[in-house]
Amino acid sequence: MASILVTGGAGYIGAHTARLLLEEGHDVQVVDDLSKGYAHNVPKGRLHIINLHDAASLDALFARHRFDAVIHFAALIAVGESMREAERYFRNNVGGSLALLEVMRRYGVRRIVFSSTAAVYGDPDSTPIPEDAPLRPKNPYGESKLMVEKILGWLDRTSGLRSVSLRYFNACGAEPRYGIGEEHQPETHLIPLILRAILTGEPITVFGDDYPTPDGTCIRDYIHVSDLAAAHVRALEYLMAGGATDVFNAGTGRGYTVLEVIRAAERATGRPVPFRVGPRREGDAAVLVADSSKLRKTLGWQPQYESLEAMVESAWQFENSRRTR
Ligand SMILES: NC(=O)c1ccc[n+]([C@@H]2O[C@H](COP(=O)([O-])OP(=O)(O)OC[C@H]3O[C@@H](n4cnc5c(N)ncnc54)[C@H](O)[C@@H]3O)[C@@H](O)[C@H]2O)c1
């Protein structure tokens, strides 16, 4: 059993991971400022409402718990917003991470799993994308994550910090056992937007159908949030066993077009999805699919959710329970 601090653990992916860690017998404390997350996502008694920049409160928490490792999810995550408020994104995502790393150093906590993103690749030259593909973020959000990856690389060399950065592709779905799910405000992710379009009758916009893909819409790699949570637990075990600092893609390696996601949602819900096609959105790559062989081989990770329909179905269950809460 390990003692783990989960930052951003009141958010979507952090909350799923915190619960999985608890199920696997670890002791878990959550730090979140609730700027985006929800107290109801965190099991009772484990939430500490702290902003990462509040060094005194973080210090007090580290003094009370002897953490073996940190899993660091806390960040602002909206790509479009990062283009308008770049300073805020760098301050929160890079500055917040530095503040956390300084406290970890003071208390001798030497292992961290970090939420990175496929956005570090920008427009890839080819797909599936391996970890050693060129890193060319196209927005401050992706750049902020790459900057933290680089800081972690330096701290490995200068102070022996061991880290795993997981570059997530598109997280989706919900774990029915936990009764939690995706509730971003505002929501920018495709699957919850599709489900809300079904429920409200308000059509969603598909951004562009003239990409060089089989049906002209963008292709993305969807990874179920429970499989992503499991990847964090594997990464943690790897670090606890003395694993070296490394970077892994976290995706299934299978891509789906936007229209395929819409059709999967129609099958999973039995309801039509109202949508309209609009122009391309600035900055969207045509295809983003992970080469996930490194995660599978090195960490022994295997996704449980292979079918897109099952992923959407789990999100649909959550969306319905949320409305009757
Ligand atoms: N959702 C995805 O598909 C996806 C894809 C790639 C990467 N990521 C990364 O995964 C992580 C989690 O994403 P998510 O979808 O769960 O987002 P989320 O917004 O649901 O969770 C992030 C949490 O961090 C908290 N937070 C933000 N800044 C903070 C600060 N300074 N101090 C304390 N708490 C703070 C928020 O309140 C929120 O609860 C993020 O780092 C994100 O960049 C997500």
C-alpha cells in the first residue's frame, strides 16, 4: 500500500483515478481548488481544498502525510481558452506544477505521474504517433504541458526526481461503479456534447467534413476513463518498483471519425443525434491516433474497453443519472 497525493482529484480523470487507487488498497488524499472540479467526486474526508500556488497549505498537508508519490492532474484544460488567456494557462499549469514540485522536494517525495496530452504533438507528420515524434504544440495549453514535461526531465537529472508523463489522447466515458463522470464547465468534449444534443434537441456542430479522412471528419483516439485510470496505477507501480523517468502515450491506438462517434452514440442510446456541419475549426489536426505499444509493453497496460459504443454507453448512463440527481 502506498500513500498517494492526487492533485486535481475532484476533476473528471483525477476522481476516477483516486477511486481506483482506493479500491486497490492505497491511501489517497486529494488536493483540488474546486475551480473546475466537484466535491461530490471525492470520497468523504479525502478532499483538501487548496490551490497549488498556496505553498503554506500544501506544506502543512505534506507535513501531515508521508506521501510516497504524487499523481498530478490539476490544470486548466481548454485549448480554445488557452489561446485567449495564455498567461493564465502558463501561470496555472506551469507555475502551479513548479509550486507543487518545490513542496515535493522539501518533503523528499521523489515520484510523480503527470497528466500530459497529445496536444504536445500539434499536427503530426504521420499517425499512429510514437512518443519520439516531433513536439510542436499549437496552443498555450499544449505548450504548458510540454514545458512541465521538460521541467520533469531536468529534475530527473538535477535532483533524482522520477516521473512518468502520460500523454492522453481523448478521455471519455464514465465508470458506472463510481457514479461520477464528465462534467466540464463549459463542456468542449465531443461525446458529452453529442449526448446533450440528443437530450436537448439542439444540434451540435461538426467542424469540417473536408479533411483527408474516409468521411471527411476528424479522426481521434478515444480512451475510456477507467482504462486511463488504470494506466496511472500501472505508472505508479512502475515508479515504486524503481522505474526510470519516461513518457508514454495513453490511447487505444484505434481512431474514429466524428461521424463514427455520432453513429456509435445513436446505436448506444437508440436516439438520433441532431447535428449540422460547419467550417473547419482553426488548429484541429485531421488525424490524432496514438501508437500505444510502449504503454502496453513497458507498463503491461491493456484497455478493457475496446468498443466505442460501450464507451459512449457508459457516458450515456452517467449523463442520465446526472440529470436526475
Ligand atoms: N479530458 C481529456 O480528454 C484530457 C486529455 C489530455 C490531457 N488531459 C489532462 O488531464 C488532466 C485532468 O483533466 P480532466 O479532464 O479531469 O479535467 P478537470 O477540469 O475535470 O480536472 C482538473 C482539476 O484540476 C483542478 N485544478 C486546476 N487548477 C488547479 C490549481 N491551480 N490548484 C488546485 N486544483 C486545480 C480543477 O478544479 C479540476 O478539478 C488535466 O491536466 C488535463 O490537461 C485531459
